[in-house]
Amino acid sequence: MTPKKIACFVEGQTEQIFVERLFQEIAGYKKISIETYKFQGGKANRRIQPHKLSTIKNAPFFVLLYDCGNDAHVVSDIRKQHQSLIKNGYEKILGLRDLYPIPLGTKEEIETGIRGFLKPLQKIGVPISVILAVMEIEAWFLAEWNYLAKIDNRLTCDFILQKCGLDLRIIDTEQRARPSQDLDEIYRLVSRNYDKSEKASQEIINNLDYELLYLHLVNSVKQLKRFIDEIDSFLV
């Protein structure tokens, strides 16, 4: 059986770990094969290094997941790999990047620019979608605040509100200017820090409630819904 194939380009390590887990949770671990790769070098000398190969055989879905290393490379890497992906039977191309340090108010302008950059490719190949995780992907983690108490049982919403003045139950986390800083401030309440390292990212991603993300948070976290909708449209 030939698997249905998608290529996904994300801006960094945290996004790669999260997206890999999200695909697995939505599709089912035995139904999807995922291979991860990392781009290295500047725009003129991009190199692709294998990161983790799949151990799942004969799955109906295959994901080629690239860590582009920087938000500025996501769209250009899609463009450079486009023809190769078409030749190798990929049915969809998906990108995920954030806005920071560009101001939140420029979101529509950036999205328009991305669509214009990719428009010539859309006419000759497979569907391409690039989703902005608004300022940073950590906004989606803050929206699923239940995981914080799994990391340290002191990190309840009431405790965070009392110490930081941040009520995670009601704020729109996609409107926060620096979600990663918010997360670091919360971690420091219990003498820890959030540094975007692989260990820190993996701990969060292992503790997220994916059923909550998939069934409920999509109703309030708009860009997360757009990203999950793209995954759902592929897994049919």
C-alpha cells in the first residue's frame, strides 16, 4: 500500500516536537509514519540532515517533518523543496511559523505576503498552507494550562493569577506579545525556568492534553484550529 504523504516545514525544534506528537495523537501511533529532518546553513547553502527516522512500517499516512531552524526560512525552504516533493508524490505541503519579533498587528500583512510568495507554486503543484502560530507557539501551550500542574502541583491558575496577575482561564493567549516569556515567568514561581531547550519542550509536549486541544481549545484558539484543520484535511 502506498501511503498518503504530507511534508511539513516548521521553524524550530519546539515546533517539530509538538507537530510530530500532534500528528501521532490525531492519526493514531500505528497509522502514521513520521520522519524528521533538520535544515542547516544559510539561504545560499542549505543542507538537510536526518534527525529521526520512522520505525512504523506500512502505515497509511507518511509525514516528512522539517525543522527549518528559523521562521525566516520556512517559506523559502518550502519553495526550494517544492518540485522535489511533487516528484516524490506528496499530496500536501504545510508550514508553521510564528510572528515574533514582528508586531502582532502585522499578522494580516505577513499572511498576505506569504500567500503572494507561494502563489506561483500553488498554480503548478500540490496545495500549500502556511499557518502563523501568532507570536509564538508557546501561546498554544499556555491555552492548555492544565499541564502546568502536572509539572509542578503548585502551578494552579489561582496561584499564577495571584503571583503574576495572569488569569490563564480567560485570557486570549494568542494575543500575548511574548508567550515564551509568560511561560518563563510562571516557571520561575517554582524556581524553574523555560528556555526552549529540547528537554523543556519535551516535558511540556509529553504533558499536554491532546483530547482537550483537539476537541475544545480549537473553539477558542483560532490559529491552532487552522493548523489542526489542515491536518484533518490530510488524514482522510
